Amino acid sequence: MQVVLTVIDTDILSRNGFDFYLNSHAAIQGTSRPILYQILHDEIGFISDDIQQLAYYLCHTVVRCIKSAAVPTRVHYAADCVALGLNLEHEGHIANDQQSIVASEFDEYLFDEKDGVVTLDDVQTIKIDFHPLIENTMWFA
């Protein structure tokens, strides 16, 4: 049986950087699954317990759920945004030329892993504007 708020941060993890497994939710049916968190960069200087606690708290802020989720809210919202974008694309609301521009921007920023280590310099942020049909809606609710 897995216990909620189980953290594994020693022994079975990568020797290249800081990572940990966190089981932040109770299984309603079946088995809950611990999630692997990999810290790419910590500019604030958190100690490991603080980062683990923050990740746990962020699993409790999903607006559609009264229980904790397996992953932090931002991850849920990113997946929802992608699904909504694919739905808009499927319905013909996004032109093919827009799709190819976005795809080429992502292709330019792909990076190779170097011995399993990813640094902050390897990660690029690309700002993507929401489609006008959803930019002023509560698409995440």
C-alpha cells in the first residue's frame, strides 16, 4: 500500500542532479502512481524538503477536483491547453500556415541530452499566444 505524501529522494535516483519521487494522491480505485520530479534549476535556493513540499501543495490546487492530484496543477493545465488546441486544430480553426510556424519554432529549440544531464541553458522558453477563441475563457475549468 502506498501512503500519500511518500517521498523517495535517496538510493534509486539519478546521480546527475537532484530528483525525487513523490506520491501526492490517494488512489480512488487501483494503485496510485508516484511521479518523478527532476529539478533543472533552483534560483531561489530551496532545500530539498521545501521543493518537495511545494510540489505536494501544488497538487492540491486543481479547480476541478476536491482531492489531491497526481501531478501539480500547472501540468494539468498544460495538458488541457494542448488538448484544446488540438481540438481547435481538428475543427479547422487554426490555419495550416500557423501550425507549421509553431512546429518549426519548437523544432529549432530541441536539445540533445548530455549524459542524462539537462542544464538551464538547454531549456528555452517559447511564448505561444492562446487562440482568440479561448484566450479570454476559463478553458482550465
